[in-house]
Amino acid sequence: MNRIVAYLLGPELIWLGMLALTGLIISLSQPLPATDHDKLLNLGWFLPALGVLLAFLPLFWAPGSQWWWLTRISIASLIGSYFVINFLCEAARYNDSRDSGIGSAFMVFIGLGWMVLFALVFLAALCFLAKWPFLTVFKWLLITIGGLTLFGLLISWVASFGTSKGA
């Protein structure tokens, strides 16, 4: 891979993609009906964590110093998660008394994203200092999270068999 292309395919591009995805989801749900308000806010539970996890993907093809890439990932994730959650929470506003939990949701979602970021940065720094293969650890972390997500979706799907939404 070309060195310039490898530098351009960094965490900033991933966060721009996350912002575009958030914008697409928001534009599809506007004007915001009362039934979609909770659905839109529920995206905040996983969008920052997903963005942080995806921001670490450039380490698989990154040339140069891993510490420089870790710094880029950290700065891009701090800024990117703020903008994604801000965009999401601003779209869920009604500008009246129904907005009572938007500020708290913003703080919780930012805290969740930054907590995942700090945990992964700590794990990556520990692996870099101890000369352990971080990419192997990160790969298995992604496989575990993906497996748990699929398991949770399977449980949710099986649990929906007994519910009747037609009556």
C-alpha cells in the first residue's frame, strides 16, 4: 500500500464516516415523531464505542511509529465521539419540556465512548511497552465483542417470538 494512502486511511476518515452514518440515520428520522425519539437516543449507547473500536483498525496497515498512530487515534476519537453524540442529541431535541434527559444522555454517551477509548489506549500502550502483539489482542477483542453482539441479537430475536404486536 502506498505510504500516503495509508496515512490518509486513518482514524479521522473513520470518524468522518461515523458522522456521515449518523447524519444519514438522523435525516431518515426527521421530522422526529414521538416513537422514534427513544430509538434515536438509543443509538448513542453504541455509536461512540463502535467508532472508537473502528478507529483502531488503521493499526493493521499503519506504517511508521505506533505511538504516533495511537496519538492520532486518541485525538480523533475524542473529537469524533463528541461531534457524533452532539449531532445525535441535537437531532433528538424538541425544544420543549420533553427534552429533560437530553443533557444527561449527552454526558453518559460521551463518558461511555471516552471510557472505551481510554481502556483501549491503555491496553495498546501496555502492549507496545511490553512488546506484545497488540493486533492479535485487538483482533480477539473484536471477535469476542462481535460474538457477544450476535449472541445478544439472537437472544433478542428468540425472545420476540412470544410477543404479539398486532393486537
